[in-house]
Amino acid sequence: MNRGKFIIVLVLIAILATGLAGCSKNTKTSSDDGGTVKELVAKERDKLPKTMPENFPLYKGAKLESSSGRDLKDIYVTWATKDKFKKVADYYKKALPESGFKIDNTSSDEKQVVYSIKKGAGSVIVYDFGYKVTITLVLK
């Protein structure tokens, strides 16, 4: 599969995961102070996959919408915020490398940016729904 199709598939997975989150019992977790997964209190940490990288940067105030892959290697985690798309995208452009996630490739348009990351062989997708912005981590 070529890189363009791969990115489209990742975006569709992220959108699907976000949409399905609204169909199930939804437990909200927030990163009110920003920081990393490791810094979350135990109660919140338990809602994430066990294989979630502890140094993954969390956007301040983002609420957990969905999480899958609790005991699997492949994980999909989506957070949402009411902040502006550009602010969130710029945060991850800076925070990912600072947290040890090398950005190999970036593709974007007016509604989304996809940061392909080397560590964990996956992507971080920031998507603008208009009424919210989602951040989805996909690791394979």
C-alpha cells in the first residue's frame, strides 16, 4: 500500500474511532495540566492501553474519547479539545520530538494534520471537526 493510501486509512480509522466513542459508555479522562501519560494519576492511566508509551505528550485539557488495544500491540487512542486546530497541531509538532517521537513525515490540509512517527511505527492525527479537535494516536 502506498504512503498516501496508508495515511487515508489511518485518518478513516481515527474518524471511525471518534464516532464510535459516542456510541458507547464514555469515560472522560483529561490531561488538565498537560504533561505525559506517565504523569496521569493511576485512575486515569488505567483507561489507556497497557502498551501506551508513558512519554507520549498530552494536550492540556484534552478529554479521552476512546481507547482500544488495551492488551494488544496495536493501539488507537483519541482525545478531544475545544481549542483551535492550529494551536493543537502546532503543539504536537513541537511536543512529539521533545518527547522522543521523531516525526518522519507530515501531511496536512485545512482540516487535518498527520504526523508519521518513527517510535512505535504509527501516527498522530489532529483533525478539525469544527466543533471540536481530536488527537488520535495510532501505534502498530
